[in-house]
Amino acid sequence: MSVSPLYPPFVYLVYGVFKAFLGPQHWVDILVHLTFASILFSSVYGLGKLIFKDQSIALLSSLLIFACPDVYSLAHYDMLDLPGLAMVALALFCFTWWQEKPFSLANIFLGITCALAALTKNNCVAFLIAPLLLSLGLSLYKRDWSQAKSLVLAGITSLLVMLPWLIFAARTMFEMVAMYQQKKYQHDLLSVMGYYIFGLPELVSGFLFSIFILAVLTCPKNLQKRMVFLFCSAVGGISILILFRWNEQVRYALPTAIPIVLYSAWSLKHFWSEPRTRFLSIACGLIVCFAFLENNFTPYPLTRTYLPVHLAKYFGIEPARTDNHHAPGGTSRYPTPPADWGYTWVLETIKPHLNFIKQEFCVLPDSEEESSTIYSYLVRCNNMNVHAFTPRNWTMNGDDVSFNPKTAMYVNWYLLKTGSMVSPASRFSGKASEDAYIHWCNFVRSSDRFKLMGSKPLPDGTQLELYRNLSI
């Protein structure tokens, strides 16, 4: 397993350990995903129990976190956002536990979980700095030296856990920061502030966000004091994201959902405890449940005839949009029926021509649908003596591509895709890389060395083309 200096290694390490013991099958990926989901559920439940001392609020909080549109939307993707949210929730739980019982074991757990959160996704650090600094400041102000020493011990523990990664990735991180600070990536401060602030209702849904605002205004002072550090986590995290003005994405602010669902759960429980407002609690629960079904199970496998039509749109409870052109409606993360993107066809075409010599398989498109990483995974699962790769090297500026005919002519197999010779400009780091990619495609299609072994129509209207090198 290789380690990237760009992305923190913890999630990949977890995947590697699971696959080393359980095998490379797809169900192992699902098991890892469920493990992080379980950590998120348990951590939010623990936070609710520690803060509100109420099991029903704790359980409702842990259910509501998965009712947030962007949470369950990203739960369908193998991205770092859901593990990152889970580890921030775990670190905040350990922090709250440590505040109640600041003994040595809690210090170590706090330090380790904070380090693991930072090693899961870079933006997780933003949501842990503010509550830790606030706690340290209050300890120094009150001259509570034992608590201050505990925080220092937790910080040292975190540093020791992260040190190998920091040494390995320091150069890349500094280069990344310098690159983002260039004018090309620097965005207007007010526009970034507006993007994140007005993106919060999209993150948790306008409906749940309204319940959160109501809860903040009506929550008793003693509960507000218990929530101050989690509130500080959300405000501090958003502030850091705004100040850095990097490539803004609403999903980077996902940990703000933690205090929002805790407040919302308290509000719904408060509605339920009052006979005059009990119907509001029931109505809110039904709306959230129906919207969850709408967004997760329609139009596939359930059709909209089984649920209130467009209920999610009426209440603003929808997952974030993405440029997924083959999904229903063109820009939706709603579930879709399984589509055939040609993986089985490609492997079945290659398999009869394999021998004891490892064959090189170049995936030129290397898109979300035709990924060299997926092909690498599939050839390993099928015990095929094939090395799948792509000449497209991902960078912050776009894909870097270089073409060398002396190297290109010794590749056994090429996968091309019609309509993809000229991708959007953002896909390449510059005109030279785009020209090199076009040159590579033309080289394969025009050379007598390569024979077209077949083509396959794809759901997006294009075609796959598989070429074999006849000279080797």
C-alpha cells in the first residue's frame, strides 16, 4: 500500500488492514464504511448522553445526524467526508468526556482521537482547534493548572501520533498552501463567507436548520453552557474555512451538523414533552422520515408513486447537487439503477489473451466512470496478470499528461472513450497536457501496431474502445 503526501493516511490504513485480513472483495469496503458510520452514530449518541443526560435525546441526535441530506448523500460515496465527520464526532465526544473526568486515560484518548481526526481529512483540524484553545484559555484564566497540563499532555500525544505523517507530508503541505494562496485560487472573503453561511441550510436541510435556530433561542442557559464548546467547534471551523479562502465546498463544513442535530433533538424532545406541541414533534419526525426515504430510495428502487411526490423539495430536504450527468435529472445524487460502464466486457475481452507475463493496461479516460483504480481493483479480485494504470497524473491544477511514443508502443492494451479526446479545460493542468492526451489517443487509433478489439456503448451516449498491441 502506498501513501500519498496530499491526503492523510488513516482511512487508507483502515482499508488496508481490513483487506489484509478479510480480502479485497467489495463487501469489505462496505464493512469499512459501516464501521465509520457506527463510530459516527455512537459518538453523537455519547455526546447527547453526556450533555443532556437524556437517553432519548441522545438516540434522537444519533438518528438525526443521518437525516442530514449531505451526510446520507456522502454515505453513498467512498470519499473522506463521512470518515472525517465520524472522527471529529469521536474527538468531540472524548473532549466532552475529558471535561467531565480529566484523568490520565481520558487525556490519552483525547490526544489519540484528535490526531486520528487530523489524519483522516485535513479540514477536520479546523473543527477541533477552537474548542481546545478555548478550554486551554479558560484553564489558564482560572489558573486551573492541572487541567491545562492535561490539555498539554493530550497535545503531545496528538503530535507523537501525527509526527511520522507530518515529516513525510510537510513539503507537499507547504506547496499546497502556497499554491492556494496564489491569485488563481484566492477568492473574495465576503463571497466565501456567504457561501458557507448560506450553505449551512443546504448541509442539514432548511427544515432541520429552522428547528436548530428555534432550539438555540429557547434552550435553557444551563444547557447552553454545556453546548458552548460544540458551538465553538462549529463557529471556529467555519471561520477557519472562510479565512483560508481555499476551494470552498459545503461538504467541508460537514462537522457543523453535530451541534445542529444535538440542538434539534433537544427541541423535538421539548415539543414532545408538552401536550400542546406534541403534534409538532410527530409532524417533524414524519417529514424527516419521508424525506429520508425520498432522497435515499427513489426513484430507485422505489418509484415516486409510493411516496409523497417531491416532499423533499417542499421542505428543502435534499442532498447537495453534483455534476453527475448520467443520474436522473442530470445533476442529482439520487440513487440510480446499476449501470453497465463496460468493466466486465473489458476484462472478459482481455482474459483470453493473458499468459504468464504481466500485461500493461492503459486507461486513458480515467474518469469517475472509467477509473484505472477500479480496474486495478478488479484485475486483482479476478487474479488477472494485468497492471492497470493511467498516464494522467492528478495535480491541484488539473491532470498532468506527457506523451512518449517509445514508451507508448510497449503497452499491451489501451482503453479509449469516444467524445473524451478533448475534456474540459479544468481536467488538464495546461494546454501542453491536453495536447499530449490528444496525441496519445491519436497515436493508438492511427498506429498499425494496435488492433481495435471491440467497442461498447455506454449510458452517457459515448463508446468504449479497447485496443490490443499486436507487436508484443
